[in-house]
Amino acid sequence: MLAARSRVELGRPVASWIAEAARRSRIVLEPMSVEIAIEAGNLHGGFRSYPADLIIVATARITGAVLVTCDRKILDYAAGGRLNVVSA
């Protein structure tokens, strides 16, 4: 989305950039699961945001991943102890 809006320059097609970044790092692309979808729709504490943010937060909660973000809504939600997050 950021590349499509010219907010970041990747120097190649997005799909190619993502594939290369995943190959070169320890990043794991987590598939959507029924459990993640349910969690996204029922996040405790009244977290409301864009659907993609709900999926990101739910995925981090279900997998126990540390989420690195500068998104204020997510950081505020994490402050309640509901998410392991590092401020970027």
C-alpha cells in the first residue's frame, strides 16, 4: 500500500521485494487461520481499528509474536498488557 501511494520506494515490484526480504531474514509469513480470524473479530478490551490492524494484532496474539509498530492505537492497546509490542 505504501509503495502504491509512493510513500516508500522499493526499487522493484512489491511481490519481488517481499519474497526477497522473507528469504533473507528470519521473518515468517503467518498464514491466516480460523483461530486468527476469530481473534480479530473478538479482540478483548474494545480494540477498534482498520481490518488489517485487527488481523495483525490478532496474529501477534495467537502466535506469541512481538509486534514492532509506531501505530498509536496498537501501542495504546498493548499498554493494557494484551499484546507484546516494541515501539518503532
